[in-house]
Amino acid sequence: MTRDHVPWPPEVAARYRASGHWRGQTFGALLTSLSAAYAERTAVVGERDGAVTRWTFAELDERAHRIAAGFAGLGIGDGDRVVVQLPNVPEFVPVVFGLWRAGALPVFALPAHRHSELTHFAAQSEAAAILTVEQHDRHDHAAMARDVAAEVPSVRHVLALGSAEFDGLAATAPRELPDPDSEGVAFLQLSGGSTGLPKLIPRTHDDYLYSVRESARICALRPDSVYLAALPVAHNYPLSSPGVLGALHAGAATVLAPRPDPDTAFRLIESEGVTITGVVPPLAAAWVQAAARTERDLSTLETLLVGGAKCGRELAERIGPALGCRLQQVFGMAEGLVCYTRLDDPEPIVLATQGRPISLDDEIRVVDPDNPAASSTDVVAAGEVGALLTRGPYTIRGYYRADEHNATAFTPDGFYRTGDLVRRGPTGHLEVVGRTKEQINRGGEKLAAEEVENHLMAHPGVLDAAVVGVPDEYLGERTCAYVVPAAGAAPTAPELRRFVRERGVASFKVPDLVVVVDVFPVTGVGKTSKRELRAALAALTKEG
Ligand code: OOB
């Protein structure tokens, strides 16, 4: 039988407990203690449909208690999964803490996800409910969730913010609920994916809280800090690196930006006195450009974290002067490991590396990049580029219900194969130089080539498809789909793009370019050579 969750070996778990990394506290219990310590301070500021909400820690705590009781009243708790698809609205925070207090596991979908992804998350996790919004960005999320519920038998409830049903749930009288096991799974995060559909990542209260606590410390959050969540808040980066949870942990306020564009972000930085935020490189570039013309006062901003994709040297150098703040690079993954440049690192390190791990107990191995099955002992010489393997107190030992995939995604001794190519410097800082995984990183949004290939191959006019990333000045890379047509008229590029979109996938997965070819180049063993496809495209782009 396939396991839901691969726990850390007992002796390793004992070590993490003994060293104080795992403290036996759940997120629900954390909020209780934060509410006692910071009761009247602002915890969350956000907007929904133009209305601004501000909650103190005490108000947030009470709301989370009511929502927890509401879920319990629906019979949802005790390990039940609930797909949460919310944009950056204030309710996100009490909903997630409410689910935690009820003992349920949020499954964090992104607002960009569409029918095919949502169905996969609900089915794979056997979710009991979907919690969403009525409308967002002109998309009817509630209708989509109801369609998914009709297809996935485990889904008994669809709750949309603003509906009478949700309002009733949020108005339930609070009651004491049993605190879940801190070493049990708290929620399921999404992987960027490299094979087929995204995998679900089980994170425990203990492991995640350790990374949150340390992130808050490394980023120097204090009660008078103000964190702006500019990126979609369900993502691991704005959630915990240091994110909303890091800010709450420090007693600081979180401001949720409905959109990440410079106009919205700069307005909020000025009006709320934002001190710290995190963005992906293309957004950093847009902010840098806009800062030259803005009349907003950005002087409260102390730290801009940049990560999710490689921040090039040129951009790194422009951030401080343009925005009047310091740059902090972050290289992390929903599976666990997060690296930061430190606030006291010398400038060359901050500009040229993606940081060093949170914990001295994060074990790092840089191994033979040419062997996908390299073991943790196949390490390359110091300073050489290799494939990054890691294990530690907040890095998972296996994906959720994925024994087969886990057999190759982890080494036998429990290291996660990140699929990233890195170089490690003498100070332990990592420089990310590339990837071995079949994943495309489109400005921080990750997609598995195979997932898009499968959508393309569902078209009757497509015999074969290969999706590759191509360098892009703004996004870092864009997607290009090569297709070999089936007999008859070849489908056109616009037709294939529309086809993929209409299959209900996030728009960042719709190929940016489509190239129709007669045959694919092959490798020595007869596999499609993506390396040659990329080279052909580079040549084509140069000619063009
Ligand atoms: C973050 O998490 P994910 O799960 O969306 O993506 C993880 C992957 C990494 O394995 C790496 O390939 C890439 O994203 N990545 C970077 C990077 N940060 C992430 N590649 C180069 N330079 C960087 N600075 O993206 C994430 C999670 C927590 C904090 C920050 C980012």
C-alpha cells in the first residue's frame, strides 16, 4: 500500500527534537500565543472587492477560532484535506489557521490554476471540500469548483468567500477543539513538477514552523516590521520565506497586495509603511524601472527579497540604488530547503550567490551532474558545478502518496534530488547555475514539460510534442512547444495554444511559442533530444 507521508527516521526525528528545531507546537497553538503577546497590534491588512480589512492579532485569533468551529460543524477535521484556492485576500489568513485548528489540511492551489489542476489536487488528496472565491480576475472560481466537485466524489462541500454558507461558517461560536499532532502533516504544498502533474508536498507543523521561525530571524523581522505579500500568498515563498507566517511569528503586520504590479505595490508600501517584501526577478525588474518615475514614498522599505528564479547580476546591482533598500537573495523550494544571503554578508556574496541554507542541520551534497541516479557520496570537487541533493529538519522525505516517484526523487539515504545545478563556495553559499530537471521556470512560475506535452498530445492533429524552455530577457525563460503533426493538415500555433488553454490549465502553462516540425532530433538511444531542440531554436531566434 502506498504511504501518504514518509516520516523522518525515528532517530533523526529525535535529534531534531533534542536540538530544539522541532518544538511540539502546532500553528493553531502558535496563533494562540501570538494573540496573547500582541493582542492589539495589527496582524493582517488586505482588500477584497475594494473593501479594506484590518485585523489585530486578537481579531485574527477569534476569526480563526470561529472558522475552525464552522469546519468542525461541517464534519471537516482530523486529517481531512481541503483545497484552498484564494487570491491575496485577508480571509486567507484566518481560513488557513481555522483549518489548522480544526485538524484539517489545506491543499494550497494557486489562483492561476484551472479545472484540470484543481481536479488533480482534489482527486489526488481525496479532498472533502474546496474553499474558493466567487470571482477573481474575471474567472468564475465558484463555478469551476462546483464542476470539480461534481467529478471528484470525495468533495462534499464547495465554500466561496462572500457566500451565505461561508459567512455562516465564519460566524460559528468558537469552541475548544483538540490540538492536532505537531509531527503530523499540517498541509499539502504544490511542487513545481518535473514529471506529469504537480506532486503534493506534505509539510508538518514542526518542520514548517522551524523554517518560519528561522526565516523571521534571518530576515530580522521585528514587531514593528511590515511585510508586503506581493506574490500569490499560497505559494511557499510569500507564505513562509519569511512571508506571512514569518511576519506573524515576529508579531509584525502583513499587508496583502491584491496585485504585484508597481502601482499597487508602491501605493501599499507608502500607505502602510512596508519594510520588507519578496518578489521574483521579473517583478524586481519591473519595480526597479517604475521606481525611477514614481512619486510614491518608498523610504520605509528596508529589504527586498528576490528569489524563485535566478536573479542575474545586473538586476541584483540595480535593486539597492533604485529602490533605496537592501537586496536579500532567496533560493528555496516547496519541498523544504531555503537559502538566504544574510544581512551582514559582504556585497559580492549578496550580488552573486543565492544564499546559504537556513540551518546548520541542512545537509548539502553537490554530486555528479551527469548521473541522474548519483548517490549522496558521488560528490564533485569543491567549487565544481554539480547536482544539489539535500536533507534536513524541514525537507520532506517523500511526496504525498507517491511511492513510485519517491523512489527516484530521493536517494536511498533520504536526500531530496532538487534537480538544481549549483556551485558551492567556501562560505557555503550556493550559486544556482542551471537545472537537470525537466522543469521550465517561467519567471518563478514552474511547469513540468511533460504535463504540457500530454495536453498537446491529446490533440488529434498532434503525433508527438516536446516542450522546452528558451531564454527570455524578461522572464528568464519562456516555453516553446515543438510538435510533429499527425497525418493530414498540421494544426496551427494559435489553434494549439487555444486547445491547451481550453483543456483548463493555468495560463502560464500555455506555450509561448509553437513550432511545427517533421521529426524530432534523437539522442544516441533514440530519445527526443531536447538539447538539440533548444539549440535549433537558439539558431532560429538569432536568424530571425
Ligand atoms: C520557490 O519554490 P518552488 O517550489 O516554486 O520552486 C523551487 C525551484 C528550485 O528548485 C529552483 O529550481 C528554483 O525554483 N529557484 C531558484 C531560486 N529560487 C527558486 N532558482 C534560481 N535562483 C533562485 N533564487 O521558488 C521558493 C520557495 C521558497 C522561497 C523562495 C522560492
